[in-house]
Amino acid sequence: MLAVDGIAFSYGARRVLESISLEVAKGEICSILGNNGAGKSTLLKCILGILRPRAGVVFLAGADTSRLSRMDLARRMGYVAQRDGEGGRLTVFDAVLMGRRPHIGWAAGARDLKVVEEVIGELNLGHLALRHLDELSGGELQKVMIARALAQEPGIMLLDEPTSNLDLRNQLEVMEILRRAVEERGIAALLAIHDVNLALRFSRKFILLSEGSVFACGGPEVIDEESMEKVYGVKVKVETRGDTRMVVPLSVCRHAGGNGGRRDAGDGKK
């Protein structure tokens, strides 16, 4: 579904990303992990075409995204930004309908309205349909933003910190919605997220970024004591409970988290 090959990006002379490569398949949730400033949000924006990388290519279903129009990209990729509180006086229904913009001609048609109604029902937002966005709680607003992205009927969703500033219940509800959408719609999801344990619960693929480079990529096995210390600068204990790993922080290391080289699933340190 998505292949990123050698993406590099700089803000002026400051290099933020260097030679980033990854793949995300249909039916897969991939979490991008790393400290603040590691380049997670920047990577998503490069994939979306919001930022233009100085090197590298992004392929979506085999197509070079740099050759696609903005509308073509919007039909194929849904995006949920980290903070999206604009359009406060829009109703929930109208906000979700905005997700149909890449498909709409002069006016919304019967199919557009049907898709919006189905997505609102799927996410249990029917009771909020006529409420304004500025009347919603943080959790409700985030579900509406996900609904808007789903209304685009994308092949892949990119989400930037979808659970930030949400309480525990809403974090779980938002991630359950995402997992269900990926499974039932056969789409892919790539998300930047801070909560390692939440990522471990809902993802099966992980990209660990450190200082703008990929430190490790692979399944849950790449989340171990060594990687957490090198990437986050924190000593942890990694426990396995059933099929899920859990990271228990122990102490902050004296040294800052650095990339310490790159490591791939199943390989030793390079």
C-alpha cells in the first residue's frame, strides 16, 4: 500500500530526516515512535506532500505520489492532524462531509451523503450529528476528525498523535475505532504516537526514530530494553503479558537518547 524510500528533509541547514525507508501493507497499523523532535510529524507531512523532501520517493499502491495531483492524493490518503480545532461552528455532519471534498463535483450527491451517514453511524456519532465542533469534548472531536478522514474512503490513513490530550477511556476508544476501520475496510494506517504501551496494544509494526534516522523497524520484538534506552534515554523493563508487550519505565539515563546505530528486526546491531 505505502512504500517510503530514502526520504530526507531539512529545515534550512538543520537536517530533520535522513534516509527514511518504510513499508505499510493493507490491514496493517504501523506506529512511528520516538522522542519529541525525532521527526515523526515531519515524516508524515513529507509522505502527505505537505512538505517537500530534499531526497527520496513515496509510493502509494505503486504510484509515485510526486506525480499525483492534490485531489488524487486526497482520494487515496486520509489525514488526522495533531491539533485540528478549526471550523468550530461547523456541525459534525458538515465536518464529516468535508471529507468527501476530493470526490464532490459542484455539489454533494446522494452517494456522498450516504457515505457520511454510514461513517457517522459506524463511529456512533449520530447523537452528535447536529452539534457544533466547538461544543464537543476532546474525545468527541477526535472521533469526528477520524470520521472525516474515513469519509474520504482512503486506502491509507495517516494520524499525528491521535490520542494526545485524551483521557484513558477516549484513548482506547479512538484506537479501537482505528483498528476496526483498518480491519473491516482493508486499509492501512500509519500513526505517530508517544504512548509506547498504547502502540504495543494496537500495532503489529513499529518504526523507531532517533535523531531523524530509523533506529529499528519491525514487529513488537524491536521494542526491548536496549531500544528504549537508546531511543528514549530511559531504562525500562519490558514484560510480556499474553500476546502483548508492556514497557515499564525504571529511570532516566544520564545520557540523552541517541540513535546508537540502526537495528532491524531479526538482525544484530549495525
